[in-house]
Amino acid sequence: MANSKQLAESLKQTFTSQIESCEVANKEVTIVVTDRNLISVLEQLKTYPEFAFEMMIDLCGVDYLSYGKAEWKTEIASNTGFSRAVEEDDGKIIDPDKRFAVVYHLLSYANNQRLRVRVYVTNNELPIIPSVIELWNCADWYEREAFDLYGIVFDGHPDLRRLLTDYGFIGHPFRKDFPLIGQVEMRYDPEKKRVVYEPVSIEPRVLVPKVIRNDHRFEKVKEKKDSSFDA
């Protein structure tokens, strides 16, 4: 079993021209692949004995539209709560041409390794990437979920249709520009004796702050607890 750094070095040597980046953070390896090289890289990751990532344990979509932006000041967060920001606080902003991404989490039983593969979708207007069903059949429902919630189209999927939302649902609810309160609300009309849809009547407001922490404060607390036991 190779450690995370050894895995990262092996990935860099094998996919020199096929991956955009390879990083190790918190003992987790993440590579970024272009949509053009996606299938080729994933196929090699699955079949090469050196990697043997025979199982895909998860696939999910990501929308980076408002990444790094918040309506709350969170740097001074404490156990007493948060202060409401008057103006938006802009943090790290993702390239607007890389708004949508798909993330694959792979597992190798043989080598006891995990790997995260991220691919950015190049077209924001019609986000589309190749399906990986032929490599991992379990991708079927994962890709349908990402299509339903983010509107990402998986080219080659045999039955790409909504999975979680209603049959007549309009839009993709996990996109950052989709209103949190939704666009319509439903109720039972006793006169019509059926469920009716109406414009949403709830006033939009921010209830929960978004916190992005990179200082590993919780790991430091854990280390102190562990050291106290050792003593």
C-alpha cells in the first residue's frame, strides 16, 4: 500500500500530459482532468494494476457560481454566533468558465487507496461531459441525480431523465442561481379537488451562514486532546 504522496507522484508520472493538476491535502489525493481526457484517464485508473481503482463510490455535481461569496462575516466566528454582513464579502473566486464540475470518488480494494477526480465542464450554457456507465455501471443513478439537480448532461447515458424532482419540475434546484425557496409552491385545492401550483409566497432571506475554513482549527483541537491522553 503506497501512501498519498507516493500515489500522487505515480499519477503525475503516468498522466503527465493528461491531468491539469495533482494535489495532496489532508492525506487525500485530488487530480483535475479535462473533459477531453476524462474517459481515457478513468479507464487507465481502473485497469492499470498500479492503481486498480475498480470501484466508483460516488459521483456528484458542483456549481461554483458563488464560491467564496457570502452575506455573513465568518472570520470572527465564535460560539456566540455570527455577525450579519452589510455587504457581500468576496473571497476566492473560481474561473467563471469553470462554473460546473463533476467529481468522482474512486476506491482501490487491492491497494487500499482512495482518489478524487475532478473535471470542469467547459460550456456553462450547456454543461455536457461523457458518461462513465461503461466503466462503472453504478454511475447510472449518480449521473441522473447530477443531471436532475445541476443540469449537467452526460453524453452516452442510456436513460438520462430526472430522478428526484417532480415530473413537471422546471429548473435545477442545486444550481446556485436557483432560489432557495423555490419558484412555486403547491397546495390542495378543495374546490378543484386536486393539487395546484402557485407562485411562491415566502420572502427570501439568509438563515444559515456559509463558513469556509482553511485553518484546520478543529484538527489542532483534536491533536491537543490526543496529546493529553498520551501524557
